[in-house]
Amino acid sequence: MAPTNGAAPKYLGVTPPISLSEPDLLEKQATVTLLEELRRQGTFESEEEAKLREVVLDRIATLVKEFVRTVYLARGFSEAAAKAAGGKIFTFGSYRLGVHGPGSDIDTLCVVPKHVSREDFFDVFEHMLKNTDGVTEVSGVPDAYVPIIKTKISGIPIDLVMARLALSTIPDDLSLQDDHLLRNLDERCVRSLNGSRVTDEILRLVPNVSVFRDSLRCIKLWAQRRAIYSNVNGFLGGVAWAMLVARICQLYPNAVAGSIVGRFFIIMYQWNWPQPVLLKAIEEGPLPVRVWNPKIFPADRAHRMPIITPAYPAMCATHNVTQSTQLIMTEEFKKAADIVDKVIFNKASWSELFSKHDFFHKYRHYLQVIASTGAPEMQLKWSGTVESRIRQLVMKLEFVESLALAHPFIKGFEQISYCMNEEEVRSVAQGEISEAVAKRTKEDVEGKEDGSAVYSTTFYIGLAVEPKQPGFVGTRRLDISYPTTEFTKLVKMWEKFDGNKMGIVVRNIKSSNLPDYVFDEGERPPRLAQKRPKQEPEDLPSSTSTTLPDYALGDGERPPRSAQKRPKNELADRSSNTSPDMPNKKPRLVERAVLLHRNDAILILIRHMLPETSTHIVPHEVFKRSDNGVALPHVSVTTPVERPSSTVGLYTSQVKDPAEIKSPQLPLGENVAVATTTTGVR
């Protein structure tokens, strides 16, 4: 609770409440219908699943103690010392908060003594998991911001993180509330511990846990349906959404869930970012660990939507938010506030709030990021690594001139394709899956000499571009070759990257060519007949082929490097002196996949032909043939995109445009400024 002039604390949070009013009849009725809708939406798990989760957690607790014992014995400790070393698990996230639903994962912290290393966690413990009955998937990501092992036990998804304390033994009654437990820990261990510490602190800082849980369950479902629930992709993760809801609960301590949800969207839309959201004042602790402080750390000043964890040391839970994702969430707040306002006055139903996102109807052009391998376990690690870096691609795209928005989708689409030859393997890895391959089953390729399986995960980024400025004359083109090339370089810097076995492809795809799997049944809009452009694209510049790498050409094949003419287009001229180390702002055309065949290599070029534009071919790397004969691409597929002349048709969704919705306001007498004072910020 926040103290006032040394007196006893009078309220929870860093500011006084906005209102202490009791809920009115309309808000109570809205809460009843909200809970009914949440049950209809299937957000509550069954009693059988709840019991299964308890059984799975007991198995993990036993396995962690066995893991510690195994490591201690390997270190030369006696059997008695190894058994006494202990080990304990703590849950956090949605399960600990009490808002998990059917099929949701359990965030689990494994606390181990000082003689167990993080390397042991990913070598010994991960191996033990794989050999445990009932475990189906095991995928460790040791170089993630918070190193993690993802697994499934008896069908229950589990996310496991580890923290090594500076203790020789871990007692069964260990509590993590003591700040001194953080002594002598590295930053990764501190981040791992904070998951559990933050969750417990959130529950201590809300005035009514039941109202908080009902409200959070609603906000979680809404965020998931609107495809803005993903920390790794630059939106908000579970803990960030929980802290936002907890803050609204602090501001309205006597409110019910229906009114909390309504105020949530209004206040979040009006919030004066980057003013941080705090549940309590930031504390100075006894340890030399970094605490969030934008006055000292430049990286903290760069946070666009800082939501600060309440447990020491205070951290920003939303450091992944980008310019694009912030804009997307703000528009969603506005649309949701309009819906809830109508629900309160019986002019709409709660089901409208939970309508599905319109991501795959919203843009004309998308980027596909395709990660592929030839083995399921390898694919889990590789696709997880690629996904963790999608945000970096989004941030690079935001620097491209006139690209208004880069909108990442919150999950990847996994596929297994069974191929009969190398040509099919290459096509699948590039996102081109023929009807024959799509229908083929595992049995069709078993026993075939060249038969193989390709495991692929495809991520999508929607591209929105600014409308043509008044008075602009000429062809406008957009070059995003720099961001895509840098992104593929980044993912290939992963220490476990194997170019012979792992593929990475980035390419442009038009909305009309999106694969069926991104749509629900009956959702796909009808495919319109494409008119042939009146003008064919300009011929390639004669010097374009000089961008091809030497190894893709035989001796004497490279043509002379001719001097390139300076473009007459003003926009192109303006960026002609761009440094190769900086994003090239010169707009270019969307390119279409072209394969140049040689006996020992395949060179991928991209050239999507659009009307009244010119083309530019960029150099790429070759396929490397893997040991088992399956060749997968590890190439940067650059995909410049033509910018539409206006925003007409850019957003094809039937969802109401945020620009048509009036700015949401709190009820008379309530002021959001009360909640955005600087109290608690050092």
C-alpha cells in the first residue's frame, strides 16, 4: 500500500483511486452476463484437467530433485549430500494467478542449488525429460532472454525456467519473497526468479482477487482473439496484461468485473505513454542488481509502453513493444472501449468483444518468414529461435521510408510436408507447397529412396504503407531488402545454426495468395480475377547481374560491371548515397522467386511483378546439400514491396475502422490523470 505523510497506508498503488463508488445495477448485470459469456467461450477448465495438472506438477517436482541429485553425484558429492541438496518448483503466470484455461501451459520455475549450472539444465535435465514417460515434446532455448525448456507432459504444455540460488541445499519450505536470495545471481537467474516473485506480488497488490481474476480472464481472452497476446512478437505477454488489469483494480477498488473491463480499455487508450504503469513505488534493494530507471539507463528510456514489475528488482515487462505493435494495441483499445460501452447499456453483447482478429484480411501484402528443417526436434529449436527474432525484423522494417506499419502475427503455422525428390524439398522450404505434396502422407514416402519429410514453420508480418502524398508524380517503390537481409544474417548467427540442415526464407506474398491454412473454414474471401497490367514492367538494368555472388557463376560468366545511370526519380535520387551499413530508403519493386540452376547450386532471386514498376535483382546465397541428401535453403530472400497509391483497399476487413469511433472517455467526475502522476518513479 502507498503511505501518505508517514501515516498508515490508505490505498493500494502509487496514486489514490480514481473512484471509490460501488457498482450500479447496470454494471452488476454486465458482470453477470460477462461471466456467462466467458463460460460459453470455454475459458474455464474441467475438474478432470485441473487434477491432471496437479499430477503433472508432482511429477516435475520429483524429476527436479532427481536432476539435482544426478548432477551432485556427477560432481563427486556423496549419495547423502546429493539427496539432501533438494530442488523445488514454483508456478507462476496464468496458472498461479488462477486465470488459466483448457489447454493452457503452466509456467514453472525450477529452483536448484549452487552446484547445478544452467548448462546442466539444458543438457542433463532436458535429456531426462525426453526419457520420461508421457513426455512428447521437449525443446530447449538456452539463449532466449529468459532461457526456457518447452515440453508437454501427459498433454499438458509446460514452460520450464531455471534459477540457481547461492545455497548448498534447497529446502522444501523455501520462500522466494526474501530479496536477499538474489545475492550472487546472474541476470538470467534473476529474471527467472522474478516470474514467480512478480506473480505473487501482483496477487498481494489487488484489492479484490476474485474481481481481478474475472477481469483478467476477460482481457486475456480478448487479447488472444484480437491477436495481440504475445510478448515475443512485440505485444504484451500474460504478466503485462495482468499488471495492467491489477492497476485498474487499484484505481477502482470497489468495482465489479464488468466496470473494471470498461475502464480498462478507456484508461489504456488514454494512457500517457511512456509514463510507466506501476503497481507500487520502485524500491531500492540491498543488492547491486539493475533496477529499471530511465533516468540512468538509455535502454530503459527507449521503452515505449513501460509496465514495471512490482517485485525487486523492478523490470520492464514490455521491452519488446515496437512502434508498430503499440499503434496496433492502441487501436484495439479504442475499438474495445466502444464495444464495452454498448454492452453496459444493452446495445451489444460480450461476444462482440471476443470476435476473431482480421489480420489476414487487413493488408494487401505480407511477409512470410519460413523456418524449415528435416527433423522434428531440430525444428522446435530452430523455429523457436527464428520466432524470438521476428521482433528484430519488425523494428528494422519500421525504419524503411514510407512503410507505415509492420504487423507481426502472434504465432507460426507448422506443417509437415512429405516430398519425393529434392525439387519438392526446395519448393516446400520456400513456401511453395503443391497440391500433390499437400495431399501426400507419411506412408506415401516410406521406403522410397528419395522420400523425405520437411518440417516448416511459417510466420507472417502484415505490411501497411503510407498513402501517396498530394502532388506526387511518378512510380513509387519500396525497398525492404536491407531489413530482410539483416534479419537472415541475425538468425544465422545462432551458435547452433547448421546451414546444411536448417532453412530460413523471407518472401513477400499478396493477400490473394495467402494459403488456406491461415483461414478458418468458410472464412476465406472469394478470389478475384486478376487483370493483366496494361504495361509490362521495365527491363532489368543492365548492371543488375553484377550483384550476383561470384560463387554462383562459373569462370568467365560474370559480365563486366557497367556504370549505372543515376535514376531520374526524385525519391530514388534522394537515397542514392545511402551507406551499405544503413537501411537503403530507395523504394523498389516487389520481386518474384526466380531460381537460377547450376549443377552444384541453386541461387534464389525474388521478383514479384507488379504493374508499372521496374525490377531489381539482389544477390543471395546458395543451397547447401545436407548429409542426408535433403537440401534446405539458408538464404536471405529480399522482398521489396510496391506501395499502393492510396489506402483504399488496404484494410479490407469488415471490422469498424478506429478512425470512425469517437475517442472513449471516462464517466463524468473520473479523470485518468489521477492515475498517471509520477509517484513511485525515481
